[in-house]
Amino acid sequence: MAAIKLGTENRRNVIIAAALLAVVAYLGLSQLLSSPPHPAAPAPAPAAPRGTSRRARRTATASGEGSGESSGEAHKLPSMGLDPTLHLERLAASESIEYEGTGRNIFSMDSTPVRMEQALASARPISKQAQAAPVYTPPPAPRPPSIDLHYFGYSVAQNGSRRAFLLKGEDIFDAGVGEIVDHRFKVDSISPTGVQVTDMGYNNTQTLPLESN
């Protein structure tokens, strides 16, 4: 094969083209190496068993959310400072504690009753007017009115019975024992000196004396 001789101008162009090709190849290789691989889909978290508490399931879920991957191993929970050791001396000390109160046992009906302090004064102040208020006294019952009849004479029958002559205003009544005068007054007894009359409206009995002319 015959050798091709290049001139000075052609050699210069070839060198520039080779340099550009080397730069393009470098940039392409760098872009290819720097691009991240496609992320794989996260594996589903294992379902918690039925007997697992809500707090344990919450802790397991919280621990697996930020990582994006599951190791398949159980998560170890912190002990929270719990001591599973049974201390018999502490149990005996708690059993030896006796109830000590103020003398009143809330579990016994025969215990000393609660003493209530007496109030020194009334919570509501009493005014001077209320203290000096007079005691209400009911008024006396009204007295029945007097019988407005006048006894001015009587008559005696053959059998010895008497009849009284009574005056009321301008009306004159001749009444015997047991008779009613003016629809209101009943004659109870008649004597030469007076007549006993009952006011049936007030159930009031009075003795009217014999009036002289």
C-alpha cells in the first residue's frame, strides 16, 4: 500500500479532529459512568402476626420505612429499663405495711364517726331590720254583733206557757219558745225578767232584759 503524504495544512486538521474525537469520547464515557442505576422495587414488608401488639407493629413499621429495604430479621426492641427479676425482700416489705389512719376505718361501719366542725357564724349575714322585725300576731276574732231586739212584755196562756213581745225597729213580734223571729233569731226561753235569744247567723246567744215603758 502506498503511503499517503499529507501536507502541513492537512496534518493540522487531522490533529484537531483527533483531539475533538478524544474529548467527545471522554465526555460520553463520563456521562455513562456517572448516571445512577435504576432503583429496584422495594420488597413488601412482612405482615405482623396476630399476637403482635400494636406498639410492636408500629415500631417494626417505623424501622422499615426509612431504609427502603428489608433484612428479613426480627427487630430488637429496647428494654426500657425494665427489671424482670422478682425481689422477694421488696414484696415482704410491702406486705408488712399496716394501715394507719386518724381513727376512722373507711371499711368498717363501727369506726369513729367523722367530726364536723360547727360554724362560728351564719354564712349569710342577718340585717338589723330582720333581727328587729316584730313577731306577727293574728288579730282577735271579730265579736258578733249585738241582737237588736227589745223585750217589752209577755203574756201567759191558760196552760202556763209564756209568749214574749219583741220590738225590732217599727215591727212587733209575738213569739213563743222555739219560734224564729225575723228569720234569724230563735227564742230559747221566756221569763218575767228577760228572754234568751240566739242569733243563728253567728251562733251567738244573749239574754234581753225586760224594758219598762
